[in-house]
Amino acid sequence: MTIFYIYEVLGEKNGATKDWEARYTYNFNKYLIEPVVIETMEGPDTPEMWQIVGDREWELADLNGYPRGRHYLSLRVFQLKQNTPEARQKMSDVAIGRTHSEESKLKISISNKGKVRSEESKIKMSITNKGTTRKALRTLTFKQAEEIRFKYIPHKYSTYKLAKEYGVSQRNIFQILNNLTYTK
């Protein structure tokens, strides 16, 4: 049986891990805040249990008003895929400077995108020839951003609910609520 730790970095995020010591060190170094274990779960180290742990992590993130991170199940599956001989060889190739074909670059960029969004919620991006400068076309109006700020009530009218309602990501809602975007 494996022990899974559900934790909180106060004011930042909720998370889940089975390696508490490493996760504690990582989060402390990143946020300079001591993470706190909220609860532990014991069970088999299987995808079914990963689903349960990830769902609980997201439930607490919603409850605390934090943006949802990557689901624990998808993170574990990704880590397992990275631990194959083929994946380790690719990582080695990159480390010593071997280049990948255009087809494999496309696969890598697609796999790094995360979840697929519906057409109406996609943010269109225009990229300069250098590939570094991006300009997002707004998907919300300033009026809608003000509505979001007005409607948000921690633990009752969550960022998750607002994101669903307005067809944008929770990150967009978080940025609006913290006056990082849609300010006059």
C-alpha cells in the first residue's frame, strides 16, 4: 500500500504527492512557504487510486479558491511514459544536442498543450517570425471582466464555476481577479 499526501501551500495552491519529503522541499524552495499536509490517503499505486487522489486535490483547490493544477492521474501517466527506455533516449539526445525531425517537434508541441479546448474558448495567438512575441486576442470584454470580479465569492462562486460560465480557463479568471488582465 502507498500513502498519498494531499497538501496546501497557503495562499498558493493545493497539491498531491506520494513523496512528501521531495515535494515539501520543492514547494518550500519555490514559494518560501512551508507546505502543510491536509490529509493522507492510503491505497494501491494504481491509476484508479491516482484518479481518487487527483479528484480530492481538485476538490480542495476549488474549495480554497486556488487554480486547479494538472490532475494527479495525468501527471502520473505522463511520468510513467517519460520513464521508458525510448523516452530516456530522447531526453539524452536533446541533452547532447541532437535535433528532432519536424514531425516529432509537432508531436512534442501538441503533447505539451494539455487539454483541448472548445473552439469558442480558444485564444487565438499571432506569433512573430522570431517565434517569441505573442499577442492574444481578447475573448472577454471589459464589462464581462467586471462582472467576473463582482460575481466571485470565495468557496461559493468559484473560479472553476466562472471559467465554465464564461468559456475561459481558470487561469484567465485568476488573472482577472488579481487585476493582471482587463484593467483600464
